[in-house]
Amino acid sequence: MQSYQSVVLLANSFLLWLFSSLSPKEKKITNPTKRMYTDRNEKVGPSQRCSRPSQLVNDPIHGHIELHHLLVRIIDTPQFQRLRYIKHHNHFEHSIGVAHLAGQLVRALSERQPGLDISERDKLCVEIAGLCHDLGHGPFSHMFDGMFIPKMRPGLNWKHEKASVDMFDHMVEVNGLKGVMEQYGLKLPEDLDFIKEQIAGPLEPPSSLSQDQAYKGRPESKSFLYDIVANKTNGIDVDKWDYFARDCHHLGIQNNFDYKRFLKLARVCDVDGKMHICTRDKEAHNLYDMFHTRHRLHQKAYQHRVVHIIQRMISEAFEKADKFIQISGSDGQMFTLSTAIDDMEAYTKLTDHVFHEILNSTEQNLAEARMILEKIESRKHYRLVFEKRRPPSTVTKVNNHRLTLRGGRFRVLFIYISDCQLLWFLIQKSEIRMDYGMKEENPINRMRFYSKDDPDRAITITKDQVSAILPERFSETVIRVYCKNTDEKSMSRARKFFKDYNPTTNKKGLSFNRKWN
């Protein structure tokens, strides 16, 4: 036993001596957790410009990811670190995953088709766009820009993509990244425009030009680069690839879409005079699987009835707390929850933490908002009393019907989901669109394919050519009615009232102006 312990001690001593004798360069290789990028104050030499990635990151979905020096500099800013505290999926991890997949796709195209003349600058800009595409998300992501902001600031056409562009500009400015970007070989402002266009589309689209012609960052010969991060043509992009894989993994849902096959088969073809990314004709079924996965995620997670009503309750709490939450911004100005989007310094401080700020507050002016959040915490959320699914074209839009209830009159708003505004009373009716990402349209109709025999000619593939049992419709409206009073008596009366409700005509066969018994 003593002999065995002696051997172990001798071996440990030898390993310690061996490690201590290594050069600093060799130590860096043996320590994978140590950062391997250029020091902030160290000058970047010509050989390092647009060079290959330099830091290793372990991602739960994609495994080990190598990141370029410049991407690491962006990740280390407060504006990017903010994404750690914004949930839908984990936006911090998701953004790094999108940057990784964007780099994989653009490099695969470059290696497969050298004639496309994809430069190292192009590749780096595409990766940066993937990394920064979600910088503008507010607290609880789509709840903030899809529910809260439209309610508090009606008429304001604000989306998180615009905020991502604003936050990107702010991040570059306050962290002095322009000089760093130029050191790494980027050309400004051309490449800054290109990055922002990949995130949000044309920055100032002229009405007389097509979307492709409105881009300034890259010429039409490289229009396919805009298909990678946020594909405005057919929705097939690396953003979806990452969150499908990531959310399916964490939710325990099977992801049938294989993006790795797409990477191996993607190539650029001329489509009506524009250069777009296409894939093999035999991959059409794989793309239908991709959009079916999107639909299942919305059905089972993003638009699940409980998830949806909790989002509504959080939005309602934020509405009541709005003017009482003060956030400091530029030049000492103060902003509320709904106005912080106007100032990126203030918006940087606005994350999911505001939920617990309200929940744990003792201020009387936050009492109503706090009560709503306490109901969420104790699972006393509003309850579903009615749900029907209908094709969108069969749902009639009717506004301002009134129900006469015992104890007073309550207004119920019947409004189409695209209007994105709902009024809350004793009863809430909600219409949710479930689709393949392009409303009633089949997104595969906008995708182009190529054949093995003629890989440079773009062709279309109809649904019937793929399979006879694919869906006939690509969109549905889910109509849900929730009761805010969760006691059994109220629930029973609500279920009884909506038992025979017909969402196609907005009728029950009875007058809306009737009393519940």
C-alpha cells in the first residue's frame, strides 16, 4: 500500500515539474479554459486581420465553437452580456450559436464555389451579424415587442430588429469598436451598413426599388449573403436552425430538421437575375420538416395556452408599473419601461430583472402590478375556458361587442391577431396565428432548388412533387378565451356561456347582450 502511494506521489511530482518547465506558449495550449485572443491593448498585426478564430467556447448544442478575435471583443461588451438576462431561449448562447452557424454556411459556400469571391471580410461581417441579431430584445423577448410596446405606444412601428440595429450602433460607439474593426480589416462605414442590413433588412429602402436593390452594404452579385442570418425571402436561415436545435434540446422535443445536410448541399444559383442560396431537389422534404418543427415549437411551447396567458399577465403588470419604474439613460435623463427603447443607454439596463424588481417591491404605486406577478408565482393565473382552431380566412373580425354580466357591463374586444392589441376585462379573447412563418403562404414555394445533373440552374418544386400527404393549409388561427376570475363559480359560468360559441361567425345562436345565469 505504501509502495502504491509512493508511486502516485512520484507521478504527481513529475507532472508538476513537467508543467512548470513548459514555455508560456505551450502552457496556453495545455490550458483550454485560458483565453487565447489578443490582449485589448495589444496592436493587431496584418497577419491577424480577418484571421481564423482564436477562442474556444463549449456550447451545449454545437460542441466546441471557435470564435474570431473581434467576436470575442463584442461578446465582452455590456450590451452583449445583457443577453444573459433576456429569456425566451437563452439569447446569449443562441446568439453565439447563430454566429457559429453563419460562419459555417458562408465558409461552406466559399469552399464549394470559389467563383463567388467571398472575402474574409464578408465572412467576418456575416458572423458579426449572426452574433448581434438579437441585441434589441426587451424583457421576456417577444412579449415585450409583441404585447407590451404595442399596448403602451400604439401606432409606433417598433420591432426588436430595429432595436438590435440601434443597440449595435450604441455598442460600437461606447466601446470604441470602430478602430478595432478597422484593425481587423473591416472597411467602415460600408461593413457596418452590411452588418445592420443583415439584421433588419434595408436601412432606408427606396419605394421605387426592390428590396435587393435597396441594400448598400454589398452589391447584387453578393445578394445571397443576406439569406444567411435573417432570410427575408423564404425564412430559411441559421437563426431558425439554432433555436430549433437549442429549444428542442431543452424542451425534450424531437428536431427532425438536419441543418448539417443543408450545409453540405447548399449552393448559390441565379434566381431571376438575383443570386440566392439554393439546395438539392431531394432536400425539399427536409425543409418541410424544418417548418413543421417550427409549428410544433409554437404549438407546444411558444404559444402554449399557459405560456401565452402568463406572457399576457406579465405584460399587464408592466403596463400598470410602467410610469413608476424609472431608468437612467443618456445625460441623466430618466425613462420608463415603455420609453427606454428610445435611449440605448437606458435600454441596456432593462432586462428580465424588472419582474423581480416589481415582485419584491414594497412601494404602494406598484401594488397592482405586484399582485398580478404574485398570482403568477403562486400559479393562480387566468384560466382557459374556450379554445377553437380555424383557418384564418374563416374567422370574422368583429369589434366592440358587449356582454351584459351580472353586476355590470363588460366590453369584450374581438380583434384579429395581426393587430396585436387586446383589451383586458373580466373575459379576455385572444386570437393567435400558427403558421409556417409566412402567414397562409407555403414558404417552400419561395425556395429554389437545383438538380444533380444541372447544379447551376435554379428550379422550383411543388408540394405535390414532394409528397401527396403534406399539409393543404399553412396557417391557422387559435381562438382562446380566458377568465380572469379563477373561482369555480366564475369558471363554470364562463364555460357555460362559451359552450356553443361559433368563432366563424362570432355568434352563439344567442344575443351577445344577455345575462349569465
